[in-house]
Amino acid sequence: MGGLDARHMVYNHKMRDRVASISTIGTPHWGSSFADWAIKHISFLISLAKMIGINIEGFEGLTRENCRKFNEKTWGFERENRILYQTVAGTVPYGQVFPVFRFSHSLIYREEGENDGLVSLKSAKWRDEFFIKKFDADHLNQIGWWHPWRYSKDFTRKKFEERIQDLYLELAERLADKGM
């Protein structure tokens, strides 16, 4: 949600002159069918979590309807400001996603297609003009977490770490190329 949080911050707090770039990786810009499903079927968990001191109300902001409304509200603002937006999306087949995310992967795949276990390619892509690339990673891989379900002789932890570092370097180099 960091990418959505950054966009909300810039829009709601009029920070367009204080932010040069927003780079998002696996951000659900258009929401998630998993959030839609969870709000419909297990919303009691939000209240339960709050009772034990964990606030997960932000999950409600990840519904496709709420994200659609936000995107409509901010479209002109984001097109006209000088912020460089760039987005990256990860996708993996069901068998390579971290097991905890297999249910959500299946649900999102049925509703939205390719995904990283929590965010679909379509949602993370956001706007075509901001999209940099799709790469082979589940949602945890995108933040640098390795898990053995991804292991193969051609995809070792070391190769994985190099790929993630290369991705982050590529994003930084794009900023440097733009003079940022």
C-alpha cells in the first residue's frame, strides 16, 4: 500500500512541489478483488483486530471501488503535476507464490488475471504511461523476501537477490536519467 499512501499524501496534502518522483512496486492502484472478497466475507476480522490493538481499517481502501474513485479524483492532478511516476508489477504462477497467498492468488487470477499473490498486473500497472516492467516475483519477493518455494537450480537465493537489486538499481537509474 506504500504507493497508494504516497499518492494520497501528495494529493491530500498538496505536496506536488515537494515530491520529485513516486516509484511503486506491486501497488494495488486499481484495488484488489481479494480486498473485495475479504470485505464481503471476513470483515469481522477488521473489528477483531482493532479490539486487540491492530488497526487494519486501511484494508477497506483497497477495494476496487474505492481505488477507482480515488483514481478518478486524482487523474487530472497526477497528469498535470511534475512528479515522475513509475510503476513495476510482479507476477508468478500459482505454484511459485508463497503458500499463505495461494488462496488470494487463485481468487485474483479468476477475477483479474496474472498477479503476485495479492495484487494483479492490471492493478499494479495503474497507467500505461507510468508502467516500466513486469517481472517474475510474488508480493513478498518484490520487497526482497526470499522463500524456498521459488528455488530451482536456475533460481537460487543469490540470483534472486541480484535480480531484486538490479530492479531497484534500474528504477534509480531512470530517475538519474531524468535529472533527479
